Amino acid sequence: MSLSRDFKNTGNWLFNKRSYVPVILYPAATLVLLLDKQTITDSLELSWSIACLSVSMLGLLIRILVIGFTPKGTSGRNTKGQVADTLNTKGIYSLVRHPLYLGNYFMWLGLLLYVGNFWFAGIVTLLFWIYYERIMYAEESFLIEKFGEKYKDWASKTPAFFPRLWGWKKTPLQFSAKNVLKREYNGFFATILSFTYLDILHNYTNYQSIMPDPFWVYAIAIAFVIFITLRSLKHYTRILHVDGR
């Protein structure tokens, strides 16, 4: 099998399994916190909590800019395979080819920094790049086959992962808050829950206490209310229904 074919097959397999990656990070982060007690003492300060949370919320904001302007028939949270009825080249896609994965990285990065071990953050960043590089390769192979020169022309002008800071092209689609609310509430809640879990581990390791800091108690309470509300609206009403998207 050629290397390009191997990259494509591996990328498609990883694309289908990408929802399970965070599950692997939980035990890894837990092990780091339990074994390395010397690097986390400063991580308990409120300013550090807010800084790390802000990094993750930046990632969520990037995802919102994608999801809010995403037309129907494009890959999002689907895990069955590649989907692309249209080629997105406007909005944030005019600055970077894979903005969803950029957003995912920042959401991860905030949590990695909160662990407090920068070696761990660096190693996971490297693994993230290797992992998503295969997925991006598979996606781009699919898009080249489907859109041909149109895709190649756009890709030649647009960075794959590190966005350029100029050349924004306005998308013709209207921003859909409903689309964002029904698709991103899980990621928001999972992020706050993960921070709270890490804070409990911090406190257990340093103070033998399993109580999270007040900041995270309020954060998880608010996030839980938002989660339950949006989940109920999505599954039991048509309030968040969006025609054609």
C-alpha cells in the first residue's frame, strides 16, 4: 500500500473514532496529576483558572464561528464518513481550511494547561498534530476528488491549520444561533465538567480534599442548567429546529 493510501485510510479510521479521544486523555491527565505533585501548586489560583478557561472558550468561539455559518450537508459531528454537499470558502474558512480542528485544539489546550505540567501539554500537542494531520489529509483527499480544481485553488491560498490574519471574505449565510445552541452545548458542558474534575484532582493531591473550588462549583452549576435546558429544547421541542441546516 502506498504511503498516501495509508495516510488516507488511517485518517478516515481516525475520523470515525475522533469522539473517543477525550476518553483517553482523562486517565492520562489523572495519572500526571497523581504522580507529579510539584508542578501544580500555582495552578489552583483563580487567575490561572480563568486564564485556562479563557483559552478553552476561545476554542469554543472558533467553533461557534464555524457552526453558526455552516450550511446543511457538511461534516460536523458525524462519524459515519466524510460529507460535503458544498465547499465552504467564506467566513472563517477564508482564513483557515480546518477551523473546527483549530477550535478543538484550543479547547484541549486550556485543559492541558490547567493540568499544570507543561511537558504533558507539549506531548499531547504533538500527538494532537499527528492525529489530526491524518484526518485532515483524508478530508482533503475526499474534497479534491469531489471538487477538483475548485478545491485546489482555494487550498493553495488558505493555510491548513494556522490561520492568516487577513483576507476575510464574508459568508452569504446568516448566523444561526439555533444551530450553535443545539450542536455545541455538549462540548461546552464537557469542557466545564473536565475543568471541575481536574480541580478536584488538584485539591485531592495537595489538600486531600475532593471539594472543587467555589469558582468551579458555580461554573458547573451554571453549565449544568444550560445543558439540561438546551438538551430538553433539542429533544422535546422544535424551538431549536433550523430549516435546511
